[in-house]
Amino acid sequence: MTLAATELEPVVAELRQAEKLLLTTHEGPDGDALGSLLAMHWILEQVGKDSVMYLSPEEFPLPYEYRYMQFEGMLGAPPEDMAERVVVFLDCGNIDRMPVDFLKYDGSHIVNIDHHHDNTRFGTVNLVVPTASCTAEIVFDIARELGAEITPGIADALYVGLITDTGRFMYENTTPGAHQMAAELIQAGVEPHRVYRRLFEDLPFRRLQLLQRALATVERHDDGVLTIAHLTANDFEVTGALETDSEGIVDHMRAVEGTAVACLVRDYVGPERQGRKVSLRATDGRVDVSRIAREMGGGGHQQAAGFSTDLSFAELVERLRDQVAAQL
């Protein structure tokens, strides 16, 4: 995908005009969120802007596979000059997915850059491109329009966003433009095997132990249409795993023959958070899991979405069965 200059013009004009910016993304950031955030930060710095990044301290430590990414200077509190900064949201379909009040003050100027089809257009200026494979693809076009050089570091960050949101180029959102972007990023210095090893291999043994426990709980409902697994707080305690170590487990259910929707339910760990996090994946176009997630207070893509809930596991399973059946 290459956006026309006319499509990019409003956002590019905002970025050129702003002297100070604060960049952020959604809570529980994934590879596209983190890659787009870091790449945009370095791009703006390169063109002479005062750019800072913000994530809640609760987001750290980041998932193991993203810890090699360099987030030096990341803010965990509002800067003193917050009122002077343009806020740039990246890969965030709804402003409530970053539940921080200081980003939503009256008079704030917000640039919203995203590819979620259900984005609420909450920005002062919006660049929402549902046909883009990932937000990193949009950032890539913005960088070229700004005249920024795609350095090896920027290329690496963008490549992380690209391969994670396309499921390593296997999801239906993988377009010819996504492959063209990958080729250009490799020419700019990305080493695909090194990125692959960091993201998908060379992971701590506790992840395999957690996967083993999840697979032992797999249930199939309605002739296998819904395939679901459940991790309890005890599973994390026994294995010594972190909550972020459950990343990717849901894809094992997605691969099972006959599955329309795969689901991983995991209990939140620790007394400060109650309830469960639910990750949904659709195997094809029969079910739009983002619709289910939105009805439950979350969001995401048609094939990958999630939400939090206080429902018991049994209640949740019945709710999911009903919502999947309603779309089939």
C-alpha cells in the first residue's frame, strides 16, 4: 500500500507544524503498536521535532519478545509542558483503549493514526486506513512524505509491526503492498532471521510450560466451531510465568481443523486486577471477532480481538457460544 499524498496531507501538515509532540498507543501494546510508536518517534526526531513517548508504567515489563526494542526516555507520567504538545495516537482504535485522563483534557490536539476498521475517529485530525495491513505501513508512508531516511533502526521497528500484525504474512490482511514494504525494509537493513529469532524463538522455558498447561485445558464447543483454553492465576504461579508469556498461545487453537473462533481466557495475576483477559482469533471470514469484543467492551480486528471480563469461565463460554452462533 502506498497512500496518495492527498490522503496523507492533513496529518503530514500537522506533524510538520508541531514543534512538540507526545506519542502513545493502546494499553497492552502488541508488536504493531510498539513498532509504530518507536519508528514514529525516531522519524520525528530525525526531522527536528521534540518528540516523547508515553506508556503507563503498568505496561512494563513489556512482553519478553519486545524487550530488545530501545525505548530509552519513555515517559510514565505527563511532561510538565503537556499543554504545549500535540498528542499522536498510533494503532489505537478507541481513545478509551489508553485509559489515561491527562491525554484527554479539554482543548487537547490529537492526531489519530490507525488501521482498525472500527476506529472511532476520535482525533482532531484522523488518518484511518482500514486497507493497510498494519499501522506500521501507514507510518512508513508518512516517513517518506516527511522526507525521513528509513534507517536500520526505523526499518527494524516497522518490520516488527508488519510481521506481527500480518501473522508472519499469513493473515488475510497480507497484501502485495505488505510484501513490497517488507522488501524495502530489508533493503534498508532489516535482517529477517534475526527479527524472527527475537520475536518467535529463543524464548524462556516457562513459556513452553505455560503452553503445556493451556493445551491441557482445551475445550471444543458446537462441533469444534469454538476452540477455547483457560489459564488460571495458579498456572502462572506454578510456572513462574508472567502474564505476557501467554502471548501467542491462542494461535495454537486457531490451527485446529474446523475451528471458526479460537479463544484463550487467562486470569489476571495479582490482587490489584480481578477478572479475566480474553483473546479471540478468527480462522476465516465467517466470524468477525471484533464485533464480539466490542460487545464485551473491547476491540480489535476482524480476525484478532480481545476484551476483559468479570464473568466466570462457565458464563463466558456460554456468552461466546451465543455470539459466535449469531454470526454463523
